[in-house]
Amino acid sequence: MKEVKQEPKIFIENKQYNQTWAELYKTLQDLLDRRQALLEQVQEFKQIDDALKNYFSGVSVCHIGPYKVHGQEVEEESFTLPNKLKNKYLHRDKKWKVEISKI
């Protein structure tokens, strides 16, 4: 398992923050580099988490070393409506979608 070096947290909370363009560019590039370094770990975490949750499905309580796994059956509600009725009450909002990839 790769370990990514901990770096200081750099966040941009407000687009109006008073930085020079060069400082802002450097901050954004640092954040993008850090995001890329963490991406592999996020993907690995999701794979391991999914595998463990799948394995422990149906298990109420289990202790393994310092870990406690607790599971319970939950009930989910869903509705199936005819399209005519669904479209009558459907509400759509627009939002900005951002995708980031390394080139």
C-alpha cells in the first residue's frame, strides 16, 4: 500500500481572496497535485471498503483485533410512478459540473 506524504493543508475558501495571480496559480497547482496523489488511495480505499462490506453482509457483530464490525438490515422505501404523474411533479435544477483530469 502506497503512503502519500502528508503536506500542509492549503484551501481556497473564497474566489475573492486577495492573492496575486502567481500565488493563486501556485496554490491551485499544489492542490491539483495533492488531489492527484490522493486519487489512487481513494480508489484503493473504495475497493477494500466494498470488498469488506460485501464479505460482512449478513453479519450482525464481529470483532477482529481492534475493529468492530456491526451490521443490520435496513429497509429502503422507493416509489414507482407513471411517467405522466412523475413528469407533473418533476423539478430540474441546473448546476455547474466540474471534471478534473491530469494531462
